[in-house]
Amino acid sequence: MKVPKPVYVTSMTDDEWSKSTLQERVLRVASSCKGVKEVGNNAGTAVGKFLSSVGLGAGYSWCAAFVYWCLIQ
């Protein structure tokens, strides 16, 4: 199954993405988020995206939500 490469994963070409394993893809997605920081207490644009992927809102711990978000990309 061909899965399109997310636009924020700039560290590999579309061809490399299509030939990569799930583990490689998840690590590349996670690496593309290097430097993301929460705003205030477990909030912010990126953190909100991670939390919403698991049905939660701002204020919840987001570490596990981040892992899940990386997997579904």
C-alpha cells in the first residue's frame, strides 16, 4: 500500500519514503517534530494536534499522544 509522505518530513525523498519500513517512517515523523515545545501547561498548536489525535484537549500530558500521532501519520 502506497502511503503519501507527509509534507513536514523533509529528510527523505518521496521514493525513499515509499521504500521505507514503518519503523523508519515513524522515526522520521518524530524527528520532524524536533524542537516542538508546549505553551503553558500541556497546550500549544502542535501539542493540541497530538492530543486531538487521541480525543483529548489541552492540559493533558501529551507524550503518549505524540507517539500515537507519529504512528498514524
